[in-house]
Amino acid sequence: MAWVLIVASLVVLWVASLCKILYTSSSPSRNSFLTTGGAFQKRNVLLVVAHPDDESMFFSPTISYITSRGHNLHILCLSIGDADGKGNIRKEELYQACAILKVPLQQVKTLDHPELQDGFGRVWNHTLLAKIIEGEINSHGIDLIITFDGYGVSGHCNHRDVHYGVRKLLRDTPQGNIEAWELVSTNILRKYIGPVDIWFSILDAMQHSGEVMHCLLNEHPQKSFLAMAQHSSQWVWFRKLFVAFSSYTYANMLRRIECM
């Protein structure tokens, strides 16, 4: 009977975690991310990802937070995800997913650069990435960047290169008015405990100043499923399980990137 109690406890914890998320979505937010001295100031945010579906699989809590608070969000996807020859299909799927996530389609840009092709083992030039990202900053008056951290959640080399491209931009370009934040990669246990991870993420954020780390709960987790379902070429059984059990569906930990 011990296993029955364990399963029952996990179910209760899962439900309690979902209730916490839903309660947060129906109550005034006390999260200070993107606020200045408690006053609202509209920000121009650039989310930089590597492939179509990154935005839905990993960043949907962040996207929901930004769009629901009236900030201006641009998404730069640095490849069309053509590793399996489905790049043009995946590009259109990205636009469909962004419509679900309430990101204006004219603010979504996908590149098909010959030196930035999708694939494990394909190294992306950090200088080229920094130049492309700088162009987007200048074109849209961007004052804040969000991207992967140095591990890139899954360890995919393209995710990691995007991170280091942003870092190179911050080091080499005098963009003193640009903030940059990275999505924190968690260990494999936390990664696959679904909404239960929100408690660990909240505790992590409480242990750090709001100036360096924030926990963003997904106020509309159902949108993560709907958005990812738009990527029909990728919506196979194991990705359905990933979205259901991934902690990134329910919360994002963002940490400020500091380049010394």
C-alpha cells in the first residue's frame, strides 16, 4: 500500500501546484520583472531562440507574462529548423503558434542563413549572431533581451550558441541601456516534475535579489499546449509528454546576464 500513498501524495502535490498557478493568474501580480520603481513603463523586448517551437516548449510562461502586461515583444528565431527538411513548414507553424501566444506576426522574424542551419554538431558563429541580434535591437528600439542560458535547457548546441552570441554582443557593443536575461536550465529531476517545480523556482527566486533573478509562473498553461500543437510536424507523442511533464510549461526562471 505504500506505493498507493506515494502516488496519491504526488497527485495531490501536482493538483496543489496547478491551483497555485491558477490562483496567481486570477490575482494581482506582485512580480517586479519589467517594472521600474513600481511604475509601469512599456518595454521593447526581444526573445532570441534557435528553432521554431523553442518559444512554445521553453518560453511560454515568459511570453505570457510579457504580453499580458502590455509590453512590446519581438521574437527572433535564428533558423527555420530544417534539419529534417521541414524548414518551410516549421516556419509557418511558428507564426501559427505565435498567434496563439498573442505575439503580433509582424513582430516575429525567422532566418534561413546558410551559416545558421539547424542540427547537432553545427557550430554557429558567435560574431555573426551578435551582429544579427544587434541589427534587430537597432531596428526595433529593443531595450531588453531574453534567451537561453549557457546550457540551453536541453544542451542543444544551437541553443548554447545563441546564448554566447548574446554575450558577445553585450561584451563587444556599448549597449549600456540593454538588459539581458537568460532562461535558467534545471537538473533533469526538476525538469520533468511538471508544475511541482514551481515551489523550487519560487524558493530560488526568493534567495536572490529581484535585480538578478525572477520566477515567472505561466498564467495560462493551456496556451502552451495549444501553441505547441500548432507545430504539427513536431507534435509527436514524446513531445506531447514533454509539454505535459516539463517544468518549463509551468514556470520560467530568468537570471540576469552580467558580462564583466
